[in-house]
Amino acid sequence: AQTVTQSQPEMSVQEAETVTLSCTYDTSESDYYLFWYKQPPSRQMILVIRQEAYKQQNATENRFSVNFQKAAKSFSLKISDSQLGDAAMYFCAYRSRYGNKLVFGAGTILRVKS
Amino acid sequence: GAVVSQHPSWVICKSGTSVKIECRSLDFQATTMFWYRQFPKQSLMLMATSNEGSKATYEQGVEKDKFLINHASLTLSTLTVTSAHPEDSSFYICSARTPNTEAFFGQGTRLTVV
């Protein structure tokens, strides 16, 4: 079974600074998807970024980018120019290419200081 | 983006009664819907996966007789918590996807059993 590990329960970042959230995963599969989801205080889950395992190029979405290291099974999220609205719980998630289920990590609470 | 609407957003019920939560995909036909439970500051725990027109597949440890899931149409799934008890109080989240999209999440339902 696949597992996703987020080792940082909480992180803090100063507004306008950069922060990196860590995620590692374990799988025996070669083809899969990885995701970062944001859950703000409203608790609405929002997809931040998606990475396809067979693509070597790291995904980026505006201020959000990932560092995908397939061999190391690592998938970190970098948030540049942090904003107050980035404060949320962030979940790393895994899905098999042909599967339905998302496997979530424990989450990282990100606090943004003004 | 696609919208998944969950209703109600919050509900209080008396111990021993049943409560129904609805999950609707507003602008797409969801072949698969998922129900999660989330405790404060914790990750999402998958309860069950439902495909339209067929019985839900429950995760290990989830009581199917207590958490009744119906996916009668491509746009509606319901979760009924039967004979609710205070320990069932939690935040319940649904998500929906098609074979060609990632999962979109509802805004969640906070259930309090008194």
C-alpha cells in the first residue's frame, strides 16, 4: 500500500518570503500522480498543484512550484512571495495512475506572519 | 472549475437520530464520489467510495450499516449517519471526479451530535 509522509506538523514564514513544505511517499508503482492541496480555515479543499510521475519537469503554478525527486520519492512544495492568504493546512497526496483513491499525508499547518 | 456542493454546511442532531448529508456535482457528471471524515487538525480519512448505480465500497473499519451511502445519480450522493452518537461528531467532506478529471471537493459538513 502507498503511504505519504509529511514530517512538518507546522511551519511559519514571513510575508513575502519563501517557504518549502516537505513530502515523501512510498510506492512500488512507477506511474502515478502527486498533488498538493490547500485547506484554508474555511476547510474547502483546493488543488494547488499536480505532478505526473512520468514527467521529469517540475510543475509550477504561479508562486507555487514543486521539487519532484522520483528516485528519492520526494515531492516538496515551494511557495514564493508568501501572502497572508497562503495561511492554511497543506496536504500532500498520491494517486495511482489508474486508481481512484487519494492517499493523503498528515498535513502541514502553514502560518504566515505579517 | 467544477463545483461540488455539499449540504448542509453544518447540522446539529440529537443522539439516536439519523442525519443525511448531500453531495452534488453541479456542472459535471461524477462517475465516482468519495466520502471523508476529518477530525480537527488531522488529515482526511477516506470512509467510502461510491460509483453511480452500484453499492459503495467501504474502507476497513467503517461501519456500513451506520454510514449509509447512496449514489443514485451521476450528480448526487448522500451519506446518512444512522443512530448518531456524540462520537460521530466530526467534519465530513465529499469529493467527486470523472475518469478524465481530478477530484473536486465539497465545502464540508460539520456534524454535531448532542
